[in-house]
Amino acid sequence: MSIEVRDVVKRFGSFTALRGVSLAIPSGALVALLGPSGSGKTTLSGGQRQRVALARALAIEPRVLLLDEPLGALDAKVRQELRRWLRRLHDELEITTVVVTHDQEEALEVADRVVVMNEGRVEQVGTPEEVYDRPVSPFVYHFLGSVNLFHGRLDRGVLRVGPLELAAPEHADAQDAPGTGYARPHDLVVERQAPGGTGLPAIVRNIHVVGPSVRLELWCRDTGEPVEAELSKDSFRELAIREGELVFVRPRSLRVFREAAPPSQAVTV
């Protein structure tokens, strides 16, 4: 059974919870509505339900399953186990399912498609890989995990950040305009030397070993901004760096925004 809503608007007094939201969900899909508190995810239920009793809901063999924060009261380990169980269950039963959650990891792990919501609007729709790796707006970048901001000037397809020149071909028409590059911590290259101005000089402030990876808290000397990089343990051992030392940082890949584009109102999932 498919689900379709068109131009839904919901107001509570002077507050507008939904602003012309349209969605089409095909039969058999598992779609997650993802967004921070107050973004408009659980308005179509009124926020009355906090979770659905999964076993009871499945016992009546429903054609559509709506889950509102179903794993919200569980500890991290149990949540992870039940996320995988829910994904396997959906694959077996092929029930059209919508999971409402503010947990980014939960949405990215269980859903075929993710709908990111913000201030009553749909910000982006895509596969988990698309919304995480190719966000369409600064909001999605910030909401889905850690991100580094490189503030600079855009000029004819190039973003200049201190001594660094970064390609931004999508902004070829810009002339001396403010721009910001967005890059995930794991998309940063950290080097001991950067000949020819290919990296930003940065001071290592803190080093955190987290399981198989190492997170570096850096301070860019030219921009005065903090930067977070994530390395494998092998890469970290090869660099042999310590807190207080100078390194050079450059993004392996990044997305440049001149200004946030207005979100689309009509979206097909």
C-alpha cells in the first residue's frame, strides 16, 4: 500500500508546524522521517504516541506500519540489535513502513530512503549514502554528523581559504563572494609538510584515540578556526605527531555553499 500527502499545512496558533509538505511513498518502502525536535516530524499523529508496540502492531498483519521513536527508551546496545532486527523484519514482510526518529544513526541504518526535515519543511530526500555524503544544504551537513567549515572567498570557481585554493566549479559565476567549504573529518588529509601552499598550517590541540580511529582537534593558524580530523591508527602512527606540533591540513573532498538554497516543497520518495 502506498502513502501520499499533498501540501499539508498545520498550525498551532501563531506557530506553523508544517509548511506545505508533500510526499509520495511507494508500496513496500521503508522511509525514515529525520529531523531535530520541532522540525515537524510527528505533527500527522499530534505527538501523542511516543512509540509503537511492535509485536502487537505486527500481530494484525498491517499493510502500513508507522513507528514513532520506536527505540527511544532503550540503551545503545539494545537499540543497535533491534535496529538490525527491524531491518530484517521489514525485508521479510515487505510492509510499507515509516520510522519517525531524531536519531541520525538509526535512520541511516534501517531506512531505504531518508527524509530530512527542518522547520516544517523537507530539506532533502535520498538514500542514506546520498544524504550523508552529498548533503544539499548546510543544515543537512550539520545535522548528519561532524563537519568542518572553511570560510573564504569565492572567485570564478575557486574558494580561497588562507593560502589554500579549493575547486568550486559549481560557483564559476561568483566574483569575490563569501563562500564556505564543508568537509567531514574523515575527508581531511593531515600531513607533516605541504609544499607549494597545498595545506593550511594547523596546531594539534588534542588527540583522542577512539577504537580503530584517531580524532585530532586542530587549530588553523591562518583562519583562527578549529578543525577536526579523523585518521586511521596506521596513518596516525606514520605521522607520529604529538599535541602542540604543527601539521598541514587540506580537504580531500568538500562541498562549497555560497548561500543556502530554499528547500523544495514537493518531493517524491
